[in-house]
Amino acid sequence: MSDYTSGYPEYMHESLKKVAALRPERIGKHFRSMTADEKQQILKDYHPDWKMDQKRELKIGSSKGQLMPHEVANILEAHSIISSKDIDLKKIDYDVDILIIGAGGAGLSAALLAQENGVEPDKILMVTKLRLGDANSKMSQGGIQAADAPEDSPTHHYLDIIGGGHYANKPELVEAMVKDGPDVIKWHEELGVIYDKMPDGTMQLISGGGTSRKRMHSCKDYTGMEITRILMDEFINRGISYLDFTCAVEFIKDDEGQVAGAVLFDLDSDEYMVCRAKSTILATGGFGRLHIQGYETTNHYGATGDGIVMAYRAGANLIHLDSTQYHPTGAAFPEQIVGQLCTEKLRGRGSQPINKEGEQFVYHLETRDVESSAFIRECYGRDNGITTPTGMKGVWLDTPLIDIINGEGTIEREFAAMFRMFKKFGIDIRKEPMLVFPTLHYQNGGVEINVKGETNVKGLYACGEVCGGVHGKNRLMGNSQLDLYVFGRRAGKAAAEWVKTAKIGKLTLKHLDDYEKMLKEEKIKTDRKSPILLPEYRGQKTLEHHLKLL
Amino acid sequence: MICLENNDEMITIFVMGKKHRVPGSLTIMKAMEYTGHQFRRGAGCRGGFCGACATLYRKKGSYKLEGALACQKIVEDGMYIAQIPFSPSEKKTYNLNELKPDAPTILEYYPEVSRCLACNTCTKACPQDIMVMDYVQASLRGDIEQAAKLSFDCLSCGLCAVRCPAEIVPYNVGQLARRLYSKYVVGPTQHVLDRVKEVEEGKYDEEVKELMNMPLDKLKVKYNTRDKVEE
């Protein structure tokens, strides 16, 4: 029997003892951040995005030639689940001014702003594949960035975003983000969001990976949950219509080529329905459940990339889909929660990444792509990781430092969700570190938009994770939460404006026939169908782990 | 590929009464998928943040009806499982701008709060270990701050509401209390309002434009040499 009390298997105790023994020395010791050249090198050597055999050039459509992961190309180079012949467009089930697809932070913000800008609540229809508010938005733990502190500014925020995104970001989108940021926080407080504050009433702000100022606002470690539920509450208060358990499967266009609604699928009755709309807002979120390169994911059950598929078939441009975000700290143990998010706020509050020898091996607040690469190098390049009972590798995230640095009780107060989750599986993160490994977290690229949330297709707006361009090739912590509300609000406003003059012609699904023709012309022979709507985890798939790391 | 089944003891569970053999280390959610079930209702974030997978169960040999989130609870041998993906309740609608943070407001919208028997069944049912009865009682007293703080970690999974003998829907009460607390007890943050005004007045327009128009090599130097506030 080991003399060490632990929630981890006995064979890990030797390493855990080293972590504890070296902890006092590590407190307050500054670990050097990498130089720009070192960052480039480690990304190239270890980041999954740089594995060129894991990507291919897209063969069809307006963004033909763009590199993207096979898993994404697979759902784009695929047949629609419907054929234009299956749907009777003369039978219109819902006729509205604005159709919003997706009920996370972006969709809800768009709905509220559309209503505030003059669209009647019963002329807005939100459809959501699962329940209202079921989205990645709700799972965001650590926080939301906005440059409202006196020592901070939108200019500092801009520089952090564009550098963190490897200068690939669309500058005007970044400008919109950083300038709207403080107003989003103001809006949230007006709606009743409870942000963590200091005793003097100022915001409690912390650092994130790649931030030059303390800019992260949080609501304990339930930030996204708190904001989303308030937007949901307000959405219901305003009487805006919605259909839950209803997916959109393809856009409908008109004979002028503009998007004019969508074909819907009722998950209860298994029936298709037609929704005509003057403006359509796409807010379907990301693609984590495609398990790019076999990675586990932090994402919501519904994150199957449906939006990019529909938008692409309707002719929308895509951008930056070659880049995917792997969050450095996904749980690696216990098995039941592998891949789930351990918030970056844990590092923002002082937790260090530690190898099996108890030593820190990377600065704890590098940008996510660099931090993840360093974790992968430590496990697979230097063999300094800890192997789990199921054969996965991980490194320690030394959470006990949080209470030592910030005072006893900090973990229970600020990390209620993390503390609760690990406690359920027998690990006390106040006393023992977490075992972590990078996990698929965010779709950096997506549908291209402008500052109003318009796509290149008339009548089609997009906001939130389904879009690309804002974060460039790497997103900083807390900027996706901000992105949702900034571009959700902008898209809602612009869509409401368009409603005033929009005229819808004859409805058609001809673009699906055209897409079929393109597949044929490019000789893409496949039985793949998309959007996939629900991920497949039945039977043996429940038990699969297939990291293609080495 | 690693298969759990090889080193995992198989156990028996009953999903809505039907008997299945599953690996004993799975969560209820993964065990149900293992049996061939594809979720439409009853699965959401799969990470303990959304409350979509509220589940009631009884363990072998026990009379106790217990609650859990299916994504956060490991199956046990002989466990009887029923998912409760929705709890019937009406969320009252209101205009937050016209309310007062007090007991009459709570009672106007949710008068059934006064029926609370203080039996603590709600607290026992909560998969988040929230002191549900305490926040219901706090809202009844008009202690909006206490009601907001005690209910903060609520995921609105609905298990408290289906168990309450007084037919209260605690999560709706908590949501109203939290919005009242933030809006009227805490109030806005001055430095946020100040910054919004500065942005509106165009204070940062030039600085940001300068960065937007900066040649890439200069921008890179600017980024790599920017001053950083350490945590």
C-alpha cells in the first residue's frame, strides 16, 4: 500500500510525490516565455495543424483549393441528405421575416437585437437542433475578454488578437471585436449577468494565454452558462418564437440567388418542413464532434459542423478552415471525462504545466497553439508524460498552486465547476494536480463574413463559431465568448435592416442539383451524406480512442 | 485503438427497465450509447454544464430515488435508470427593467414559493449539491443576494422541480433572483461605462487604424516587443 492519499492509481504516486516535493521551489519562479522563432519551430514540429497528411485541398465549390482537415473536406465533398425533388417548396410551413438557425450565444444575441431593431417577435423564428441554449457557448468556463480596465485599451486588445492569430485575421473584424467589447459587457450587466467583482466594485480581471493585460471577465467558472441562461431568459420574456429539436438541413434560395429560408427537419416526427424567410442567420457553432485527427473534444453533442456544409452548398465563401484549435488542458484522467475542458483560467490563476519529474516545462500562459504543442512535445517528443491506464499520455496541471498563491478557498470559490467535476471522480484538485492533454476545442475558420455579419450570399448572415476570419489561425482565450455577442448583435441588427426592403422571389433548391453536378464533374464518388446532425457513438464506438499522434 | 471491455468488468443495468450488460466504468450516458441508444433528447454538453441529461435512478437493494447528470455519473451494478429530459414548468415572463429586488416580486411571479414545506427534498435531489431549499427560503424572505449566490451553480436540470412536494420550480425562482441581484443590488461597473463612452467618442480610432494599416514586419516587431502585465 502506498502511504500517499490520492485519487490516482498507485503507479502514478511516485510522479505525484515529485510534483508536490518541487512545488515550493516553483512558486514565484518565472519560466521564460518562448521567442517568436521558438514558437514557430515548436508549432511546425508538434502542432496537429502542421501535419500535412491530415489535410487535403477541397475539390469543389467557391473555396476550391483551400486546405482543410480530411474530416471537414469529407462533409463538404458529400451528397446532401435531401434531394431537390423530395421537398415541396409550394407548401410553406413557416413564413417569417428572420430565421435564426442555432440557439447558442450568437443566435440568441441576434434574436434580441433583431427584435430591438423593429422585427416583431412572432416574425422571428429560431430553430435549434437540441434545446434552447444547448451550445458550446454554455460550456465556456474561464471568461470573456473585453478591454475595459483603465490600464488596458482596445488597441492593446487588437495587438494581442492579431499577433495571437498569426496576423491572418481580417483586421476590420478584429477592430469591430475590440471596440464592441466593453459595450457587450455593459449590455450583459444591464441584462443581469453576475460578473465576478473586487470588493471595490471593479471587475475582477485575470490574464489568459497571449494577453498583454488582465482582460478576462468571468462568472466563477460558469461564465458561458451564466451569460447564455440570461439571454435565454430574456429571449423567452420577449416572446420570440422558437422550435427546439428542429434542425436546418439545407438553405432555400430564390430565383435571384439570395438565401430565402431553409428546409427544416423535425427530430420528433422525422418530417421535413419549409421555412421561408427574408433574412436567414446562421449560428450553428463549430465542428468539435467531427473529432479532427481522432482527437477527443470539449464540444457540445450538436457540434457537427452542419452550418459550414449548408452555407457552402448555398455558395458562401469559407476561410481559415485549415486551422483548428486544440485546447492545451483537456482532461486525460479519469477515463470518464477524457477530453473535457479544464479551463484556461486555472493557468490564469497560477497553475503550472508539470512533467512526470515534477518540473515545469513551458511558460504557463503561451497562446493555446504553442502551449498545446509544448504538451505534445513533452509527452511524445521527450517522453516526459504520464501514461494513463487506457494508454493515453498526459502532463500534470498543478492546481494546488492556485490556493497557495491566491489564498485558501480560491479553488472552491472561483472553480466550483472544476472542483465539483473532479471530486465526483475522486480527485481533490486543491490537493492534487489534474492530468491533462490537448483536446479539440474550436473551429478557428468557417464562413467568411464582413463587419455586419453578412456573407457573400445575399440574405444570408452568419455569426459565432461557424464563422472564420476574426481569430485568424489561433484564437485567444475569452475571445470566442466575445465574438458570439459582438457578431451575434451585429448580424441581428443587419438582418433586421435588410428585412425592411427584402423581396423574395420564387423558392428553389436548384443549388443542390448544381452541387451534385460539381461532385460528378470532379469525379467525387462517395456515399457520404451531410450535414450529419447527430454524432455516432453507438455500441463499440463508445469505447474507441484513436489518437493519430505518432 | 483501445477497447475498455478487455480490462473492464461487465455489469448489469436496467435502462427504462430493460436489462443490459455494460462495462462498469462508463458514465450513464456512455453506457446507454453502448447499449445502442442514439440520443436525441437527454444529451447536451456532455460535460456537466447544461443539465440536459437529468436522470433518476435506484441502486440495487435500495429504496432511495437518486438524481444525477448522466454524463457525470458512473453506472453501478443493478442500477435502474430513467432519464428526465424535460420537466414541465412555465417560466413566467417579465420586463426586468420594471421590477424591484424584493420578496413581493418573487411572490408575484412564483407564489407557490410560499408553499415550501422545508422538507429539503430538492437539495437532496440536486446533482450539483446546491442548497436548493436554502435559496428557495432566501427568496421567500426577500434575501435576493443570498438566493442569487446559493443558486448560482444551478444548471436548470429540473430534478428539484420533479421531486418537490409543494410543486415549486426552484430553478425558475433562482434565475429571477440572480437577474434581480445583478441588475439592482450590484449594478453597473463604472470603468466599463467609462470605456464605452471613450470608444463612442472615438478615442481609440486612430491608434487602432494605425495598427490596421501597419506593414506586416513592423506589426510583428510591435507585437513581439509589446509590454505585458504578468499575472
